[in-house]
Amino acid sequence: MISPLPESIPKPNQQQTIQLEAMGIKTISTIYDLYVKYKLPPGWKMVDSSWRRDMPNFHIVDDNNMKRVTISGVWKEAYNNKIELYVLEEPRPYKKPKDKMIENSAITSATVMGLVGEMIDPLGRPVDPPPKQVSRYDDYVPSNSNHSSDDTD
């Protein structure tokens, strides 16, 4: 299973749902009872501030470039995933990271399967390692939000 971010967010608890709705963020549908699809107000976007793919750090940024929600945690693909949603009590200014590349996950299912395959391959063929860096997600606006994202810093 790949990370649900940025297409969906961790399922908010009852208090968080009230806070999100007060900001105009609507939850649309539940996925695996852990995540929800969402709709943002016009001009808002989800941004990626992660430094490693397996340690996601996303923010929901409003039309004034202020962080309103932070989503962070640990994503190990098939096990021990813990991504949490935090509604900020006070909006904070958002500064876009300068670099477009981030570190790839330390251990992924593909890496583990490659190592296992290499061990059992009778010809001892090496498996290509995954890339050391991957592209940061572009600013994301859910397709159901019916507006385009502003690219302000």
C-alpha cells in the first residue's frame, strides 16, 4: 500500500472534524476506516514539506499562505504506519522548501523484496537499488475542490 497522502488525510476525530468544518474543509469519503478524501476551500492547497518519503510532513495552507493543518508521522508502506493530523490552534506562516528533492524511504517493500530475490536467485544477479532521492510532491489541490492552486511563496 502506498502512502495515502496527499490524496487523502488521516481520519479526523470528532473534535478535529468540527475544527476542519469551521475552516471550510469538508471530508468526503472514508478509505479503509483510517483515511478520508477531502475538499478544500477556494485558494487552499496541501503542500509537502517532507525530508524523507517514509516520514511525511504535509500542511494544509490557506489562501493567505498560512499553515492551518499539519499531517506528519511515519510511513513504512506495509506495516507500522502512523500518520497523524493536527489542527493548529493559531495559523502559522508557510515557507516553501527550496529543494525539490527529498530522501527516499530507508526501507521499502521493494527494497526488502529485492534483497530477498537477490538471496534466492541461483544466478546471483544483483538487484538495482531504489533511487536515493525522489521528487517532493507538487502542491496539491483535491480534484473535487473545483479551483486551481496559487503558487505563492
